[in-house]
Amino acid sequence: MDLPKKIAVKYFYELKPIKRVAMVVPVIVLAAVSLYIGLMAEHIVLLSERIASDLMEPSGYIQAVLGTK
């Protein structure tokens, strides 16, 4: 949609409140995820390392799925 700013703002405020929320929530969620990734990168690195180690040694997964010891 290529609307001038004034028309776009008018269009936004003419929407029903639920549609406004539906347009704003994804932006807020993406901003929050971006901030989390940027500020809490250590947690993501630890999670990535755990996933990598589980992929390299799948015996725990196999035991959990098949129920064998």
C-alpha cells in the first residue's frame, strides 16, 4: 500500500480497535524478540550449544523415544 502519510494515519484511526491491535501487536512482538536477541544473547548461545550437543549425541533422545536403556 503506497499511501501518503496523512491518509495512512487517517486510515489507521478509522479502523476498528481490534484491527488496530492486530496491526500493532506483530510489530511489538518483533521488536521485543529483537531486543531479547540483542540484549540476552548469552541465553541464545547456551540454547544453541545444548541443541548442537544433543544433535551430535542423540542417545538421550533415542532412549526417551524408544524407552530403552
